[in-house]
Amino acid sequence: MNRLLSNLRSIHEDETGHVEVGMASLVAGIGAVVLAIGAAGDSDLAAYLGGAVLGLGILAGGFLRHRSIDYDVYARLEKLEGNK
């Protein structure tokens, strides 16, 4: 029973794969701040760059989540179905 609880605790506290998705969110957050500063300060260049970085961060977050999480799930499903 103690080993089961230890395994469940390690699964719950495991942070594997969070950095990939978290970094894209951080980049998107920085882009949102720069976009807001550019819009408030009437700076076209900062607003354009902030919007571009925000958009790339959002796209990268979705892509990295799909690559790091969904591919593993699909591989396990294929293995269960006997296709691989």
C-alpha cells in the first residue's frame, strides 16, 4: 500500500513535459505585455512586434502541447489497437 501511495504521489508531482508548453505561454505573455505597452504608448512598432510574438507564442503552445502530450497518447492507443 505504501508503494502504491508513493507511485501515485510521484505521478501527481511529476513535471515532465511542462517546460515545453510553459515556455510558449511565457513568450505569449511577454508578447501580450509588449502589445499593451505599444498600444498604450501609441507605438506602432511595439504593437506590431508584441502582436506577432503573442500570436507565435499561442501557436507554439498549441503545437508543443500536441507534440509532447497528444503524440504519446496516440502512440499508446495505436499500441493497444495492435497497429504497431
